[in-house]
Amino acid sequence: MDEDPRLFPPMSLTASDIPPFHKGRKILSELEKRVKNKQLIDEVMTAPDEIVKFFGLVFPEVQQTHNAGLNKTSDFKMWEPGQNEIKIEEDLEEAEENEKRWDVFVGGGSALLGAVIQARQGDSSRVFYAHDGVRGISNWKGSANAFVIRGVCPLYHIPSYNVLYLLYITLRNAIHRRIHITSYLADVKTNPEWIIVAMDLSKLLVNPRLWLLGLQNQWNALKDVGIYVRGTELNPANRTIAYTSLNHASLTVDLLKQLDLPYSVLYLSNERSMSLDASLGKKESRFQITNYKSRLDEIVGKEAIEVRQLPFNEVISRGYDPAYVGTLTERPGSGCFSMSADRDMEQDIVTHGGEVHSRCRLSTVLVKPINDGNDCEVTRVKWVDPVSGNISTTAVKSLTTSLGPSMTTLAVSPPNERKLSRMFRRSNLLDTVMHATGSTMIVLIKINKTVMNNPEALNKFRDDLAYSKKHYLLLAERELDVDGKPFHIFALQTVGGGFFPCKHAPPEYALNILSSIFPQVLQLDSPGVEYEVVSVRSCARGVTAHNFIRIGAPASNMVMVYGLGGTGMGTMVPNAVLMSAVKRQRGLLAEGAISEEEFRSRMREGRFDEIPCWQGNPFSRNYLRFYDDKSSRMAARILFKRGNSLLKLLRRLK
């Protein structure tokens, strides 16, 4: 078994270096206060300064990669309306002679890995990878780097997470809270079954597009799972969304093997650190999970989402209390991405001759017409430095983006927009994206090994354990020598919840996880165990009606994925290869090498004849249903076809 990269070398400290731990008292108290005052988690909540400082002392690597305890509320400015809207405009400037044109990759993991693939297996000298430098507040870091294949399927496969049931849960909790806040708060803090998915009806009511998204999602649920009784579903297995999404995620391991990176990117469930599902002893939960898994087995086959139930003695040997955790089921094909994967991949790009820029926020995509204005190609992009506000431009050969849930608008902006008629108003090329926000927390656990001297008792702190959309996993661990006494210290991240359609999570989500599940599963009240909550923040996701990725290609040399929802890390690797495949096909379409019908046929069958910088074609599913086909030429139509004579006249007047 390869060495776990989350295990760091031993460290020696003195007792004076270690501040007192208070079981997250400061943050838990603030969460309770917010519940009573009906306030969302709209700020980054952190432990006392001495805890944050100590965290940086024992785990500087985690503090660097996650900005743990150092994230600021002001970092979330990009989430404010109008702050992260990308515009597509006509490029009115002539290209400079001999100007270098770059293959530009922008955003999160999918774009980053795409840049790595080209840097290692293509023209590395043209690779230009950029991000805005505030990755600590990203969905990537908030997701705890989890890779769970079965999680990459629409949420409605679980009966308690369809739209109608969530409406019931939302109303039930609202009534409970209004009638008896004390009883409501007690339920949140003590009930591990408390469902941490709900809707903000006030925001939904004022946005008809979101209501339409919800209805589309419910229709997809009816087609794929029916009324949760076998035989009531309308779609055969091979026409469900999960048929594509689960297969897509399952490609990850083989794609990484083919890429053969010299550093750890993904580590799968193993004896030292298992990827587990827990039932917490409830028969209802076990029945529900069994039906959920049974339908997915039918859709993609058991081998794709293999599971193994742990025998009683193995549950004990991993340090769990079987009376509380009930049944534990291992997910052998799932695991976690390395917390340093982004840093390692960026260094890989530079080593192979590419460039990495960490203070570039994409603001404008500039295009020129091709094919008599029936299509367009990206020629330049504009960046804004989020620190200085300075604007810069880069000449583009191709553009690949994965910009995360804060970007929900890709607007086409004709020149002299204010002078044009209403038909030239900005048009958003993206499918409707709804925010679904959970909470993400980092916890520090200190074990006095002179008191807890059973090595097996430490196993549970290394596992990735999930229960009912609530999970925790290990970020880092190391042994400590404190004045000659042996200690072990762990940094864990726990994540959960989905609040629609908001960018901030209710405090109940974090309070429920930190109070009703986390301490009990890990037995944090055991002698010799102390813990502290380092930070709590909201972690927004962007979802569409399909609960799977959306693929856009609004220009002949541009491709993007968005609306990844809670599946982002599960699809990061295949997304990178898929974007390269789609970009190639989109280019062939623009060149006239293939027809519209052939393009759609290839997308529908996953039939990609050639994928740049990649050998073979790993895809075989229908991706056309997730492709923004209707908007693929809209930018060109708005900029170069509609009212073309009026645009020319305005340019002459200018």
C-alpha cells in the first residue's frame, strides 16, 4: 500500500505550545445564536486566535491549501450580484502581428487537469492556466476533496430528497420552529436523522425560472425512479441520467492510470483509510439505502458501484461503537483526492513549460465572426486582478473553463448596447443554475496516547464516513511529542447539507453535524480525546434540472462545464478529457468537416474520433442531452447576424 500523503512527519512541542481545546464552544454558541435569530451562515466563523495559530503550527500544509482559519468574509465578494458575470463581446481590435496565442484554461479542477494533460502530452509552451487566487473559499476545498462514485447521480434517487418531500420537510421544520423554538433546537442538536436539505420558499417564489427548474427536476425523477416502487419508473435503465453520470465518474481511476502522474492525486478506500457508509442503526435508513442502491445496480451494474458490508469484528477493530453506527458498508471504488493536488498540478504545468497565473479573474471573452457571421471564435480574453483591480488581456488559441457555482451568467453584450433596441439585450447562454448550499467545517482532534493507548481506536479518524448527505474525512494527521508524552493529532473536514436556492447555509446544518453525529461516531467524549472546531463556512454549489454537468461550447474554440452540483470532485478527471473531446468536435463542426447531424450523433453516442493529447476514447454514453445545443451559436447570432446592418451603421457613426 502506498504511503498516505495525509500522514505528516512527527513533531516535537512543549505543553506551552498547545492552547486549551473547548469542543468548539465558541462556534457552536454562535451557531445556536444564529438559529434563534434566523440568520444564515453569511460569514466565515473561526475558532479563537490561539487555536487558529496552533492549527497553522501543526498543519501548515492544510492551512496553505485550504486557507483554514484564515478565510475572510470579504473573500466571498465574488458571490455578490454582478461580481462574477462573464461577458462575450465582439473583438473590435486587430490582432498584433506575431502575437502568441495561448490555449487558456480557467477555473477549478476540471480546467486545471485539462491544462496538465496538454502540458504533459501536447504543446506545453502554449498552456496558460489561470485562477483568481481565492481557492480557499472554493467549492473544491469546501467539498473535502471527496470522490464517491455513487454520489454522482441525481439527488432524487433517494426518496427523502425529491422536490415534493423537500417541500414537506421545509414546511414541517418552519412550523416546528415557530411553535416551539426550544424543542426545535434540541431536535437539531440531538437527532442524527434530521434532514439537512431544504428550500427557501421566499426566494423561489420570486423567480419563475427556478420553479421551472424544480418542475423539470421532478419530471426527471418521475422518469428515472417513478414513485420509488419498482416498475413505476418511465425510463429504461439506459435512458436515465444516472446511466451516464455514474459511468462518467467511474472512468476516473482508469484515466488517472493512463495519465500516470508522478504524484498522488487520488487515493482509494483501503485498510488504513476506508470510504464508508453508515446506517446509524436505523432500520428505515437501511431499507432506504438498499432500495437506492438496488436501482443504481440495475442502471449501471454492481461492479461500477461495488460495496462491501463490514463484519461485526471489523467494525470493532476500526474503533467504532456498533451500537451507534449500525451497519458500515465500504465503497472500495471511492476515496479522496489529495488536498495538495492543485498545488502539485500547477507545479507540473510550470515544470513542463506552461504558465500558471493565480490572480486572474475572467471577465470578458472577446470573439470574432467566422463562417459569414454564422459562428464565432475566441480571439482574446480579459482578466481582472481581484486584488489590484487591474485589467489585462491574453490572446487565445482555445479557451477551456470550469468556473464554479459563483458564475451563473455568461452574457452576450453587443457593442453600443444602450443604443440598440431591446432585441439586443444581454442574453445568458447558460442553462438555469440554482444554488444548493451546504456547510463545511474543519475540526482539530488531539489524542493523548497515554490515555487512549489502543492503536485500533485511531482507525476511525482516518476514514471517509457518510450518512444521509453528511460526511467527514481526514485532511491530515501527525504524531506529536509533547514534553516526552505521545500524542496524535488529526485535522478532519466535515461537510453536509443543501439549501435551495441560496448561497448561504442555515446554521442548523453545521450545528446538526457537529452536535448529533460527529462527536458520537468518533466518540469524542472518550478519555484522552479533545477537539476544537477551527472554522465553519457556507459552501455553495450550482445545480441544474439534470443534477449533472452541463457542457457549453458557445464558440468554435471554446468549451466549458458548469452546474456540477455536489458531484464536482467526482467528475473532475473525466470532465477534463471530455472538454478536450467536445472542443475538438466543435472545431470540426465550425470548419465544415462534419455536419450538424454528425456532430449531434457523435455527442449522443459518445463517439469521439480523436481527443487531443489523449489516446483512445473512454466515452460511450449520451452527452448530447447535457450539451447546450440551442445556445451554441447564439453568441454569433446576437453579435453578427441580428440587426447586422444596424450594428454596421453604429460602428460607422462611432
